[in-house]
Amino acid sequence: MKLKIIIILVLVVFAALGFTLIIRKQSPHNEMIAILKAINKQNTNIHNSFNVEPQITYLDSFVKANPSAEDRELLSAKGSLLLEAGKEQEAVKQYEKIINELDFMTTDDILDNAGIAYMRLGERSNCMLNHTGSSCIFPIKDDGVHIIKTGSSKAIEIYKTLLKINPDDLESRWLINIAYMTLGQYPQNVPAEVLIPGLNTTNVTDVKPFKDIAKSLGLNTNGRAGGVVVDDFNNDGYLDIVTSAWDLSDPMHYFENNRNGTFSDVTERANLTGITGGLNIQQTDYNNDGNIDLFVLRGAWLDKGFGEQPSSLLRNNGDGTFTDVTKQSGLLFFHPTQAATWADFNNDGWLDVFIGTESAINDHNASPSYSMLYINNHDGTFTNFAQAAHCEISAFIKGVTSADYNNDGWMDVFISTMNGKKYLLKNKGNKGGGIDFEDVSEQAGLTKNTERTFTTWFYDYNNDGWQDIIVCDYQFEHALSYYTAAEALGKPIPKAGNVFLYRNDHNGKFTDVTKEAGLDKVVYSMGANFGDIDNDGYLDMYFGTGNPDFRSLVPNKFFKNIKGQKFEDITTASRMGNLQKGHGIAFADLKNDGKQDIFAEMGGAYIGDSYTSSLYLNPNNNNNNWISLKLEGVKANKAAIGSHIKLTFTEGGVKRSVYKDVNSGGSFGSSPLKQEIGIGKAAVIDEIEIKWAGSNVVQHFKNIKPNQFLHITEGVNNYQVNKLAKLTFIDKQDPLCMPLTAKLK
């Protein structure tokens, strides 16, 4: 019996909480802060499954009033709640009381929960309170090995018992191997009958390890699942970082780049205090003023009405501050979402936004919600045209992405859902002044699989000039440790948690090439993005993994693109297999050395599953060349989102091209809008071709030297070279405290 269901709550009689907003006359910005505070207060509710403190309070009061009702199930239920609340020591005491003190028959469920409580206690004592750059990095070794060994040692004893009872318990088998790793005893001390061999080996030899330096730079905010945007918010040429987390009690953080190898948290100065929540955040320039704005998406995954939260449009005022303009822009709605895509859908030179909402799958009493297409009115406001444009979809939408997949000059939309259906919406163009979409999913060959899907994006993985589709499966019946163990042991498992790669066939159709591309692997992505870590001109992918189950202690996954033909798993070699829950991901050249680093916003759904963000420093895997392009639209939207870039060059005597669209990358996590593109060993770029979004104007620039930061304005024949200082990040955790750029040479 699932402990979460036990939670008491058959016994709960609560009057429905009325939600009345009494907001005095105030600025729209402060009004949004008041709305968020009021909803947060309402959501602190015993019926909100992700807000456990009220449940603990109720359970304590119930047991106090009814001492005879206390039994192992209620005690275990409280232990589970304490774990979700981040009170691991108290949770452990609950389970020890059941196992050691009370005259109860200990069940597998109780042992299972006790085991993960001990595991989490070990992680709290070591990975969080004594965090290092190797903490929770799979396979665990070096200074990632636990100093305080109690938690993992106790967990091992629990898992030994469980595996004697059921040798086929793959979840416990995975977790006992991880526990031995945390003690520095894998594989030598792992009993042969439970050993999963080969977890600490890799066949990859050409990838150097990345290093997490977030703590040294003060970027290791401790939070729940959320989003990240890396971009230049103050137009000084240097990349800043904004993060969010999903609960309305979780603050945003704005880290300004100090241009000297450090960052400052300027959240309060930027007027972002009180703008809370956001399972996903994105950047845009909705008013074409050249300042990067923010869009915060809220309410995803929450049921029973708790997800009815507003998203926020935050205008960048150009003076270091942001103002919430959601209400006056016409974007105020109360639907759960974490999925949106900004593009110029009607080719008028202004960015519009398509938003996918979560319509409940099983709750037939809930009112359905529909996707929205907000068209820009050019005056700071938007109008929803979704119904008229035939793109009003009611589904549990988890990801949306946009691109011109058929190269007809109009931006199309792809949608992933938890309902088991995927949608490809072809933009039929702005005919007669209106905008219209057509569902071509079946014709495109995208309806054969009916898996639940999540993370998604368009990109050109094989450099043929046509946008392909990545979409990630997210169906499961067990904790993710089950599937990861089965894969490692070579056991047959149903398709679960895979990445699906659909190759564009240039004729309106797509072919599933997942297996031949080497991507038929267990991943379970909650957030991901793509970039080119070695500047070979082929786009690599990093996936944040997980689900709310604490036993889903599986590594984030990293795949390197091998010449547009297949992908190689470099998780172990790169030292980026963080075992904690991963969400928003951004690839960005933060050091201005042409090498993309990776920022990962970490954390799960519960406060007890919060974790520190990571910034993985690129170790410079080779000396390939690159170019960085900041495009500025004139007839096209100012941010040039959706514009096509084609680089042509000769490498090793072979002429080749690299294609890149201007966007922020994947559907969860936003990379910079300036495009960082690798060109391999090419000594010169023969030609840069830009087809500007919306206007479809084509420009050409010839014989460009590599390894430069260029600013290109639509219609201007000369580009501007931006001189940016290379930054040196200091690893304060290193005993010698030497510059990382020097040590990694």
C-alpha cells in the first residue's frame, strides 16, 4: 500500500479554503507579488501533495488525540513525510522505532523506506553539508566519497536484508551499489550476488572531465526543481545567470557577471524580490527594445487546483531592474504550465508566444485548459488567437518547441504530452491577415509511438539544413533505479525513459532513428539542452534526469554527437553524471574562451529533495575553432529568434557546412541567444549566411577569421567585432587555489 495514500487523509475533514484576493490599489508589479503570496498561502494546504508540513502537523495532532491508532503504517507514513520535508534524521528515528522498538512485523515497504531515508541522511551529511565538486557525481570517487559514513552503512544493511527477501529487487540492487560507492568500497566490497559490475568504467578516452565550480563562484543556490536562463541582461557583452524554482516560496536569483571571474547576486537590486516560483523560465525581447526580458512559467505538475497560478512577463527596463507587466500585456492567466516557445509566428517582426498548459489526465471533474497562442500587438500587449488559428490543444502538455521544420519561411510548433500523443502543427502562413496551423502529426510519421513524453526540441543534429526533433519518453511503473539497474545488467526492459530522435526527411516526414543513433538508452529527462562542447560543429546533449521518487537516484546523462551519425554516452568520462534530480540546463561560454560550459539547475519536487546548482567548467577537450554570433534584427524581431545561420568552411581538405537556428536551445533551460558555433579545425570561415526570421532577408559574409565575437545587424554589410576579456574562474575548493584556466591546460 502506497504510504503517500495512507497519509491519513481519509480521516481529514477540512472546510474548503476560500481564495479571495484583497488587493489594494498598487502597481501591477506589486500586485503580482501580492497574488503570488496569496496563492502560496492557499497552497500551504494538507491536500497539496507536495507541501508536506501541514500533513505532518495533522498526523501529529491525530496521533496525539488518538494514541491507540498509532501503528506501523502511520509511523511509516510520518517517516515518509519527514523525508520529503528534508528532515532525514527524524525520518530515520521513525523507522528505527518501527524496526527495533515496536512489536510490529517489519514489511518490505517499511524496510524500503528506511533504506532510502538512510541514503538521504548520508547525502545530507556529505553531499550538501560537506559539498565538493565531486559530490554525488556518478561514479562516486575521490572527494565525492562520504566522510560521514553512518547513513550509507546503515542503508547497506537494510538493502542486504531486502535483497535476501527478493533477489530480483532491482531498485535495492542499484541503491546498494551506490551506497558502497559512497563509502569508497565499490566494487571490491560489494557481495558478488548483488554486484552490478562495470559502473565505474568507460570506453571513452577522448573526453576530459568537467569540474563543478558553482560553489567557488557563489552560484550553488540550494533549491527545488526549476529553470535557468544564461544571457546578457545588461548588454555589456558578458553572460549573466537567472535561476528559478518551482514552489511559490522559492525565490528567483539573478547573478550578474562582474567581468572579472566573479558573480554577484543582485536579485534585490533588480527588483525581483517577491517574484517567486517558476518550474521553467525563458528569455525573450517581447517589445523589441534590445533588452532581454524574462518569462516565468508556474503551476506545472500540481493537481486539485493548486497549479492554477499565473505566469509572469518581466520587462527588462534597461537600467538593471525588471518590472512585472503580465497584467497590462494581456498575458495574465491561471493555468498550470512549464511549456512555452517564443517565435515570430506571423512574420511581422515581433515575437509571439505559444503556451502549452496541463489539462488533467484522470480528473474528469477538472475544467480542461487549452494551449494559447498570444500574438504580439506591437504596443506591449498580446491577443490570444489559438482558437482561430486551430492550435488550441487540450492535453497534459509538458513541452513545446518551435522551428521552421519544412523550410517554407514560417515557424511551426511541436508539442509533447503526458497523454501519449505528440503534435506537429504546421504554420500555413499569414494568409488574408490571419494565422492558421494544421495538425500534420500523422502525415509526418510522429504518431506511431504513444508513449508519454516530456523534454523536447528542434535542432539540426546531422547538419543537413533541416530541423530534426528530439522528444523524451517519461513513462514508468517503478522508481528510476529499477530501469537503470536493468539496463546496466543487460536485462530486457520495456521501452521506458528513452530519448527519441526523429530525422527530418526533407519532405514533411520524419523517421525514427533512435536505435541507429545509439540513443535507445534509459534517460528519463526532466530538463535538457544541447550545445557543442568540443567545437566540432555537431550538437551534443546533456539531460537532467529524475522523478519525484527519492529512490530515483540515477545519473544525469551526457551524449556526444559523433559526426551527425550517432551519439556516444560520455556521462562517466565527463564526470557530469550527477545523481541528484536535474532540471534546467544551459550551455554557455561563460569564460569567453570559446568553450561552452554547462549550468545545471538541480533539485526535485519536495523540499527534502532540494539540491545545489552546478556550473560545469569545460576542460577544453581539443583546440577546435569557433565563432560567436550576436544577431540583431531590424525587419526581423530584434533578438533574431528563428533566424537561420549557415557556416561554410573547409576542414581537412573537405568542404562542409554547419547549421544553427537562433534560439535558446531545449525546452527546459535557456542558453544564450548569441549563438556559439564550433567549426572544427577550419582556419577560416568561407561564408556566413544568415536568413533573417520573418523578413526572410538573406545576407552573406565571406572570409571570416574564427575565434571572434561578432555582432551582426540585419541589412548592415559590415559586422562589429566585440572585444571581450577572457575570464579566469578560481576554484576556491582547490588546496592550491589556482586559476582553473591555468590548471586545465
